[in-house]
Amino acid sequence: MSNQLDYTHLLNKIQQKYDAESEDTENYLEGLLYSNSITYWDYIHTDALLSLQIQRTTFPDEMVFITYHQINELLFKMILWEISQVAECENLTTKFFEDKLMRISRYFDMLTTSFNIMREGMDVKQYSKFRHTLTPASGFQSGQYRKIEFASTELINLIDNRFRKTIDRNTPFEHAFEHLYWQAAGKDYKTGSKSKLLINFEKRYKEEFITFMKIYNTKNLWSRFKELPIEDQKNTNLVKAMRHYDYTVNITWVMAHYNAAAHYILGPEGDGEATGGSDWQKYMHPKYQKRIFFPELWSQEEIDNWGETV
């Protein structure tokens, strides 16, 4: 009796796979024969990843600052990956929608609690020195975070509060772009002049943002929610997940960011100015701009008091 395992069923499945793709199965099997086994460091590209933390100064805590923000960007990538699955799902169910929203919210929970690394994990005097080498760069310039916003809600909900009555779905995207809430961080609306922070940001991302805005105009999270049958839109768990995500992103996480910034910028060693020169307090604090992804899921009283009690 032979103890040799029979792999015929697996070989047949492999054959069927490559036949369906009009590919030569033997070539793939031979490639497998000569290929090296995978290692953790090759799969994760550890060496490449760890080579990306390049300081501009000799202050040790700048390494904390750089690495922390790179981790943030990796989490933003994960969030966009989850949102895209909802956006592209052909047979969207409340369970799938809810699961994705709660997964995204957990990522933002990580981002929120991680701000203690920024508040408690860097020497204030060191930060007050090396931060000046960052001018005019700013965390404001995270392109991925802006995409998360575009992919989450109707564009009107991201328009500066002062201009929402003048903009609707027929407004050209380019015009709407000029009135997004975060333009207030680097634009003088009376003169139209923009800060270096904003000029650099738009030079790098504006065309990419416009294209992204158009793509997600009809498949952002709110649009996908409204496509569901009316009964599904009343699903308690899904509505709860939508509200939780909205509050987590636009109040909990934003205020953690705001408080971490205030710790350094408004502290004894700070000068009150953001590295990019933005009016960061009014731009960031939710009570000013009232950034709400899903306003129809909140009462008028909740909207009126948005960001007031944190």
C-alpha cells in the first residue's frame, strides 16, 4: 500500500483554471518548481518600508513624527480599500454595508487613540524646533484623507458652510472644488489669494481630486445607502453603523487631531501657527464647518450642537 498523497483533484482544478484563461498549465507548474519560497520580509517588503523614514533634522523625535504619519497614510489606504468595496458591490446588502462601515470605524478608532503618541510621545521642545523645517508642508495635505471624504458623502456636505446655498448637483466640479470647506485653511475668499500650502496641494492633487469626485459622485457611501430599498434604509444596525462612522470621523478623530495640535501649537513652546500657515482652529474644529457625512440621519438638534460638547 502506498502512502503517497493523490493530488489529481488539485491538478485537475489547476488545469481547468488555466484552460479557461487559454494558458499553458505546464509552464505555470514548471515555474512553481523553480521558484523560491516566500518569506515574511519579502512579502511585506520590510526593507523597503523601513527605508522610507528619512529625517530632515538631527532631533530624535522627528523619527516618531515621520513614522507616525506614514502609519496614518497606510491606515487611510486600508479605509479607502474598504470604501471601494461598498462602492463597487453589485448586490449590496445591509449586512455587508454594516460590516464594512464598522471595519472602517475601527481603523479610525486606531487613528484616534494613536494621537496619544503625538501628545505624549514627542518632546515638546524638539517638536517646536524641527517643525519649522516642515514649512509650508502640513498634514492638511493628505490626499488620501480628502479622498475618504469624497468617497463618504455627497459633495454638498463638504462645501464651506457659507456657500452651500449657492451650490447644487448641477454646479461644475471645478467651481465646487474652489468652495470645499478645507479651502478656508489657505484661501482668502475676499481677494481669492491662496497660501503656498494650498497652491502646492492643488498643483499635486487638483486634477486627481476632480476625477475622483466625478467617479464617487454617484457611488459614495451615502449614495449607495440611498440606493437600498426603503426597508433596508431603516435597518437599525445599518443606521447605527452609519451614524457611528459619521461621528467617529467628523468629531472623535478630528477632535483628537485638534487637541494634539493644540498641545504643541498653543502650548508654552508653540507660536500658535500651523506649519502650513493655515487658520487651523476654524478649519479643524467640527463646530465651525459642521462636517457631517449623513445629515439626514441626525436630528436638527444634533446638527445644531455638532462638535459643541467634545
